[in-house]
Amino acid sequence: ESIVKDRVHAMLTHGHEEEEENHFYHQVKGDSKNNDNDNDKNSSGSNASILQSSYSAIMSGIARVSKDEFVSRYDYGPPMDKGEGTNGQDAIILYNTYKSIPTSNAAHTKTIKRGTANVDGDGGYIPLLTTQEATENCDMMNVVTIPNSNGHKTCTVLVNNYQNYHLQKWMRVHPSRKGKLNHNEELRSVSRGYSDNGMQNFKPPEEKAMKKHWKALYTYFDTLEDVLSRLGPVAERVARDNTIIVLTCNMGQSELLMNFVCSAKARGLDVG
């Protein structure tokens, strides 16, 4: 405890962050050997750490926040299921370096860095923080949305490596990547759209479809300058603070779009 307190204080009050972090890392690395022994000897112990130096590049600390609060503060696009009252109501945050761990609450800082494996026999404890506190020292943040398992025996693996921002999907399927999920097969990489029933939801387009859309692109590029000259006055007329919000709509939903515009105008709403 005194090591954690002294090192965190030094990192915050002095300019020797890298030196302090390296020194602190070696202290934790030494402690983690003892923690390994503690975990082996005391499966029912009260304060065994689950954080070890062998994977500190992935997880130097761990905390959890309310999923609903997190996605409310950091809205990054996809629709989200409600978390409250489900087995997915918390989001897990892994701190890749000691510098990114929250420091405003000393008690939380200590628990985040240890990640107790067993507290009073409850099987483990990860501190629950507010989103503001949990991300206070994060200069960069990677958010991964894990698919709902839907009852499948799903595993998630974190590997420290060069960044690529791809979520790779592996399933137990035939080497041909055809057919249903089969537990007797090896895990093999598959496309994001491969379903457990063997369906490919994202098939490459056929040549006929590609040529059809090529023709549409020809028309677009051949008439681009003319279209831009006609759209210019329209854009100037509808712009608000030199800004235009453009929404796209599939042809199949065009009638719904027209109905929305007509309804908005009938109620005096300005839609440009």
C-alpha cells in the first residue's frame, strides 16, 4: 500500500513520470511473483491480486462503469441495448498503463491496481466508478463492442500487438468455411457475417450486380459538374450557419421520407 501511495504521489507531483513508472513497474513485478504464490496457496484468500506483470501491457488495472452512463457520455454511433437490470449492465475498463489509472480517489486507485481476486469469499471484486472518474487519466480510449452471446459458448481474447482496429471472428467450422457451427471442428477465422447456421450474411457482389452499379457511377461522374451547379443555389438557400445536414435514404424508404417532410411542413417545422 505504501509503495502505491508513494509512487502515485511522485508521478503526480514531479516531472519524472517515465522513471517513476518503470520503478513502480518493477515493484509490482516483484509483488506479482508473491501474488502468484498467494493465489496458488490461498484460493480462498481475502486479497489475492489478479493482476500480474506478464500481461500488464494489456491490463495494468481494471475497473467497471455503468454501461448506460458510459454510452450516454460517449455516444459513438451504434444503437445500444439498455444495460440496467441485465447481465450486461456494467462496462469493463482495462488500463493499459499505470499512468492511465484514475488517481482522484486513493482507495479506488489501490483496488484498480490490485484487482482483488477474492474479497470476503465473494469470488472477486472490481471497483465500480463513475465514467468521469474512470476515464479521468485516459488520453486515448479504445472501445470494443462485444456481441451478445445469445447462448453461444463465446470467448473474448485480448492480445497485445500492433494496433489494427479489427475484431477478428473465429468459429468451429469446416475448413471450407461452409456449413453450420460444429464443436468437433477446429476454431477457424471467418467473416463477420458468418452465422452459426452456416449462412453468409455479407456475400461478395456478383459480376452482374457490379456492372449494374458501374453504370450508375458513370452517370454520376458524367453529370457531376452540372449537378453541382444546380445544387449550389439550393445549398445556399437551406444552409444554417454555413452548415447543411445531409441524410441518405434507400429508395425503398423514400415514401416514408416524403411523408416525414410533408408532416413536418404541415406542422410548421423547418426542414429546409
